[in-house]
Amino acid sequence: MRKIIVILVLLVFSLNAFAADGKVFKLSIKPDMTMFFNYGLDLDENTNLFELGRMYLGLKVKPTKNVAFRATLDVKYDGSVKGAYFKYAYAEVKKLIPMSKFIFGQQKTGLIDFNQKIWKYRELVKVPVDLAKLDTSADMGLAIDGKLPAGMGGFHVGFFAGEGYKKDTTEEDKAKAFSFRLNLTPVKTIKGLMLTGYYKLWAASVSGGDSTSMFGAILSLKCKMLTIAGEYFSKATGDAGAETVSSLYASFHAVPKLLDIFGRVDFNDHDTDVDFDLQTNLYVGLKYWIAKKTSMGLAYVRVAATDISHGLNLFFKQSF
């Protein structure tokens, strides 16, 4: 009920705050719908599983040229865990600050969705930071998303509740979070080269404890035929050992916008103070676009932690 009230308040604010500009505009309302479907085959146990990895259902509303509103329900079904949450419920206001937009409500947190624009196979597996649960992809808060002059890149600054979007808990004692992302494209002679830096701090809770910080970087190169990237992130609380995740991935656009061949390897050290706890994940496969917003693919997945597992994953994505 609290989430619904937040959505209604944000919508009323969005419509009223800019209704007095005297300009005629065409109201835009579009469905916000995406489905990830998977069929996995465990090659070691000879078992298989159907999974609706995610179903995003909602609306995107644009009442004026400079205001946009989004409400998106996140539905999960993986055979054992079923749930539905409001992942997004936010408004965007442009031109309050030059070359940027102000965002308020339950929104993207600045890194994970940005990273998904580089690693474009979310229907198979999450980006490394999200998979390792170092950060959450959405949270309640305030943010500014902007561009740098002369096409030099962009930035994102956010202040969040610090609890993500799935926890139904009291916020008063939660550690508020501050995040900053800077993405630079300074080398004009190498089009598509980008360096991204990210820092996030979760302050100590009101009742006590240590603060938690995360930092890292992504170096990526995107062109018509190829996308390659490497990244490293580390997260630690107080003086405890850090958890780190590093990844290398690439996709060859064999037939642009029709067929991709991709590969990715992750190295996740769950505690840098403990030896021999490195987990290595490998993903290799291909993706084929049946239509502009409809795709399917096949991938080999190898996870090496305490035990080693092998599997095949058939995945499907549909957007509207």
C-alpha cells in the first residue's frame, strides 16, 4: 500500500509541477513490459528447469516535454521463489539543471542498469556486480543524471535509502547510501572507448556499526562489429576483508542487430582475508534476434566454486 501511495504522489507532482507552462503537448503513455524466459539443463545432475527469470510490467508516462514518469512491477518465478515488487516508481524532470535530469522516487541506482548497456545479455545472467550482490539495481532516493560538455561522457550522483527495493522494513535505522558514477569518453580518435568509475558509501546505521564502501571501474570499447570490456569492483565493511569481483567479456556482432557470439568470465573472491575461496564463472553462447524486440539464444555455463557444475541454457527475451 505504501508503494502505491508513493506512485500516486509522484504522478500528481509530475503532472502539476509543469502544467502551468502554458504549452500544448501530446500526452505519451507507453507499456513498460519485458520478459526473460529460460530453460536450463544441468549436465552433471541430468536435471532441467523452466524459469521465468523476470517479468517487468508497467507504464511509462510523459505528460510534458521535460517530465517523465515510470512505474514498473518486477515479477519473479524460478520454480521455487515467487514474488512481485515495485522495482521502479519514479519521475524525471529535465532542465532544472543544465545538461541533466533530476530523478526522484524508487529508481535505478547508477551502476547496474548502466553496466547492462555494455553487457547486453541480462536474460542469461546478471552483470557481475549484481550477480555477486555487491549492489542493488534499484532503491528509493534522489539522483541527478547528467552529461559532460563536448561529449566527454556523463555522470550520476545519488542519495538513497540504502535498503534496495525488495525489503519491507522500517527505514529509520537503515544506512543511507551515497553513490557517484563518472563515465569518460575522452579519446575522440577511438570512438566507443569509455572509462567508467564508480563509488558508493553506505553510512553506518543509526543503532551503530561500521560503514560500507564499494568502488571499481569498467573499461569498455564498443564498435559496430565488436564489444569488449573489463571491470573490477571491491566492497568492504569496516576493517573486514573485502569481497571483489572482476570480469572480462566480449561479444562479436557477427551479423549486426541479428546474430551475436559472446563470452564472459567472472572471478569472485568472497573474502580477501581467506585463501582459496575464488569462484570462477564462464558463459559462452550466441544470441539471435527474431525481431527487433524479440530474441533467443543458447549458452554454455560453467560455475567453479567448491564444486564445478556445467549446464546449457536456452533463453528468450520479449519486450514491448
